[in-house]
Amino acid sequence: MEKQFPIKKIIDDQGNLIDSQYEGEIDQELVQQLYYHMLRIRLFDRKAISLQRQGRIGTYPPFEGQEASQVGSVLALGNDDWVFPTYRDHGATLTFGADMMRTFLYWNGRSEGVIPPEGKNIFPAAVPIATQIPHAVGTAWAEKRKDTSNVAIAYFGDGATSEGDFHEGLNFASVFQTPTILFNQNNQYAISVPVEKQMHSETIAQKGLAYDIPSVRIDGNDCFAVYFETKKAVERARNGEGPTLIEAVTWRTGAHTTADDPTKYRPDGQGENVINPVERLEHYMKHHDFWDEAWVTKIENELTNEVEAAVEAMEQYPKPNPEDLFDHVFQNNPKQLEEQKHAYLEHLGRV
Amino acid sequence: MDVKTETKTQVNTTQKLTMVQAVNDALKTMLESDKTTMLLGEDIGKNGGVFRATEGLQEQFGEDRVVDTPLSESGIVGTSVGLAVNGFKPVAEMQFMGFIYPAFDQLMTHVSRIRAKTMGHYSVPLVVRAPYGAGIRAPEIHSDSAEAIFTHMPGIKVVCPSTPYDAKGLLIASIEDPDPVIFMEPMRSYRAQREEVPEGKYTLEIGKGKRVQEGTDVTVIAWGAMLPVAQQAVKQAEQQGMSCEVLDLKTLYPLDRDLIAESVQKTGRAVIVHEAQSTGGLGQDIMSVIHDTSFLYLRAPIERVTGFDVPVPFFALEDHHLPTPKRVLASIEKAVHF
Ligand SMILES: Cc1ncc(C[n+]2csc(CCOP(=O)(O)OP(=O)(O)O)c2C)c(N)n1
């Protein structure tokens, strides 16, 4: 199966172009866009870890190592498409337009953090594994029924492929030929369980075969491979050709979450040779004359300021309101819930 | 310690353990004493569980007995049913109670009724362990307290200890029980206290609660992580001169009706504390036990202090959802001064 689903790459680990058919398609704008967003989300991710360490936000699941998979895939979407992320996909959602201050808020235990900007179709991060996959299929189905050309992308990990919702989602996508991109980030581990213990199959891509869903296996650390393969899947979906399964082979550089200790289960030195996708793009830019030191310094400063401003805004955000516990459960609260609310506010001395 | 309901074998010495260590010790004791015991779960092997409840057990007992399963709760519970009907004693871990829901179908449509529908020909001696509850600033879904869903299921026992000593004795009893048990572990209490726990094997009777404090004015009923909350409130109430009796139910199905009745008949007042949502919560069953057994003894309406009828909120609001000592105290006062 590994032969049937070879890992597609456009640049190698050292940033050399190895698939010349893309030479004409990679221009300054695309390169800078990819680099800008990968750097931006990396700064966000590192900041989130440090905030957690200082007790300024709660447990946080870092995505370092997966920048190319997230940015490359989401940049292949259009503004009206739908994104169904997991808890680890803030790189994708931030690049698609989620608000950074709110993303920090989410990890500070605030519901306000999941609200997307006006006009952006970003579903809240799915915490129960694989549950978002059928949602993305259903939303794509709705777009198909409405005769639009919009698509939905579902992000999920290697561990998610073991849940029923993965298989049920794929089958529905296949039966109803929905415009869905099933985007797997195979980061090699589901918490402590390595992918070879998660499944006996050699690849995740091959799981699409059973559902007759076109499937491809790509180097998830090669932002170009991710971008161009996702773009193909998006085009197929827009043209009414149904779903695609993409297995992006990548690597979770850090811990599963800030509460996890990977030295408990990872062999010493594993992953040491993986070149981070941001550095890999940097190599490519240097080899191919896209590197502009002044531009890089400028965006580094801008992005650092953006992240700092988002943290500041998060910390100055109004305190949580106990009324919010009750006020959004139904459109019109039943009387008994209103009574519970009233009794509690009275207890707090607020009414 | 309720000596009456306790059976001990080879218990000589004790060690000071936290609840999560006591759980580990119970699992180890059963893996040692019964070759058919198997542990199944996500990240329970090499990683020793996300709370370290299974720390060191795979190393000691091997990958065939302490199994890192694929990420699939329905798969874990469904295959455990198959293992259980064919000679094994599976102890399945749900990483958090909020992730038990994919296994709901297996629990409701099979685990609950295999014995009944086969007239005892097949049975499912299965334990499903699940850390539960809010109050540790965990991400969403990690904080559910879903006991009432399972007490409502027929054919399944539900156990919920509040101390290290009880956790070990009840977990061993659950593993030895011939029927399925959902074993809820209050994660907020996992490391909150250390207690002397006997080494080796001992069991506590499932279905027996415990009077943890005697009193005459009001009975305060709680379990799991709400027990310390109730106790804090009781301390304050006693400073105001109210004499409180505190019950730790320990088993949520079947309820210890005798203990509840005996206590409420003495005090004439009851305050029930649970963190799960109010409607359909276990508090309502306890009220009906009191109604059925002790109606004429009541001197005040029964009070309930519970979570609200809302999804467990993200953690910034969880302290508002959880019963607090202050809310419990207010209910004690209301009952006593009725
Ligand atoms: C239904 C369910 N079961 C268990 C968990 C606990 N859990 C959180 S993340 C995780 C591993 C997920 O692995 P994978 O799908 O590979 O995604 P990754 O975390 O590597 O991005 C587990 C078991 C959960 N969130 N949901």
C-alpha cells in the first residue's frame, strides 16, 4: 500500500524543487503568503505555550511541526468555504480568518473564543475525536443541495481514523458525493499511541479505497505539496466530483498538550531529523531567490506585535458573566431554566 | 472505615496513597491475583494513562494484559463485551467520562441487558472506569458528570468513591462483581488527599454508603468530588450551631436506601448535593427514596444543590456551575430554619 500511495513532494527536505512541473506555478506572492502565515501561526503557538506555563491560559495543544499542513491546506480554500477544525488546528483557522484574540480566549476557557468573524464559516474546534467529520460532510451536502460551488474541509488526526464517525463520515461523503475535503494530519501519534499501533494498515490514504474516495498521500511538511494537492481536491469538489481524502504525513514536534510528557512514550531522538516546515520553506526561498531579509524582518516585527496585542486584548476582555451560563442554551429558555437562573443570581446578590 | 462491609485477605500493612495511586494499586492487585483481568484503554500502556492511573502496569504485566487500544470507545466497550462473555475480566478505561458517549450504544443496547435477555446464559463481568467531573480547568467536554445516564440504564451498577481507601476496595469489588459496573473516579479528588490504604486485596460492598459524620438536624448527602464540598459547608453550618449528618453514597446504583432512610428519619431534613444537571439528576431518585421511606418524618422540604440544566460550561464559568460550599450552606440553613 505504501507503493500504491507514495508520499508526494514538491520540494525536498533541504528546500530544493524536485517536481519541476510546479516551477511556473510558484510565484513570489504564493511563497510570501505561505511564509507569512506559517510564521504568524508559529508565533501564536509558541506564545500560547508560554502563556500556559505562566498560568495565563489553560491546557493548550501545540501544533508546531504541522504549520505547512494547516496553512497550505486552508489557503487552497475560498472565502465562502467551510472549515471544521480540531483543537489542534488553530493554525488553519487563524489563517482562514479566525480572530487571534478570541482564539486565546478559547484556551482561557471562554465560549466567546469560538465565535468566528462575520461571514467566516469556521465551526468550533471539535474536542470529541472525529465527531466533526460527519458535520463537514453534512455541511458540504447542504452546499450541494443549495447548488453552490462551496466546499467543506474536515481536519482530523491519525487517531481519529479509529472512531466510527470517521468511517460513517467517509461513507456518507461517498454515497452522497459531497464536496468535502477529508484532510488528515498524520502527525504519527495520538497522544502516546504511535500510528503503527493505531492501525494495522500501512497508510491512512488507503482507507479511502474502501469508499471509492480518491485519496492521496502527501508530505505534510512540504507546504507546496499540501497547497497544490488540496487545491486539486477543492477543484474536484467544486466541479461536482465529490470528496477527496488527503493524508498529510507530518510530525508533532512538541507534546500532545501542555499537560503531556512525550519522553514517556517517544524513543530518544525520534523526530530529531525532521526539518520544520517553516525552515524548509526558508531553505527553498533562499535557494530560489525569494528570500528578502528586509521583508522577513519587517513581518517578524509586525507579527510579534500582532500576537502581543492579541494577548493584551484577551487579558483585558471583560470578565465572564454568570448569566451566560443560562442565556444561550435555548433560543427561548423554558421557565424552569429561567427559575434556576433567577435563583442563582439571587444567591450571588446580583438581583 | 465500615468494618462490617469489608472483607480482607492478606492485609498486613498500609501505605499512604492518593486516590489515583489507590486505583493503580487496585488494578495491580487484580492483575496479580486473577490472570483473566485485562486492562483496555487509550494511552493506558506505555504512557500509564493521562492521569497515571495505570502507571507501570504494562511494564509489569505485558502488552497483552494492559492494552493500548485504538482510539475508539465503542470499540473498547464492544470488544470488552466479547472478552467478558468469553472468560476474561476486562477493565476498560474511558479517558474522560465526557468521551464515553461513543460507547453509549454498546452500554445501552448490550451491556445493560445481555444477562436479562439470555436468562443468565451470558453475562458481562465488565468494569468501565471513567474520570469525571469539573473543577480542574480542563478543556470542554472533559468535565461531564454523567452518572444519571448510567443509573438509568438497567442491569448496570454505578460506583463512585470519594477517598483513596474506598477507591481501592470498591474497584476490586467491581472487578470481582459478576455484573457490569461503571466506576466513576472524581478527577478533582485524584490527588487531593493521601490516606492509609491496606496493601493487598480487600473489598468494600457495592451498594453500601457510609455515614461519614453523625448529626441530628439535617442529613447532607453527596458522593465523589462533591463530598469535600459538602463537608466544607457542614463545617460552617456547625459553627452556626447546626448538627449535620453526612452521607457518602459511594454506590449510585443500587442506592443504599436503608442508610438514607435511617438518617433522614433521624434528622427529618435532607440536602442532596451533586454536580450533574438538576433535571433527571440522581438527586431526584434520592428524593423518591426519601419520599417512599420517610415521608412522615420530614420536617422540611428536601433541598437539592446541583449543577444547572445547562451544558457544563467552558472552564471560565465552571465555578458558577459547580455547587459551592456557600450554596450548600444556604440550602442547609434553608432546611434547618424552615
Ligand atoms: C472521543 C474522544 N476520545 C478520547 C479523547 C481524548 N483524546 C484527546 S486527543 C486524543 C488523541 C487524538 O489523536 P489524533 O486524532 O491523532 O489527533 P492529534 O491529537 O494527534 O492531533 C485523545 C485520545 C477525545 N478527545 N475524544
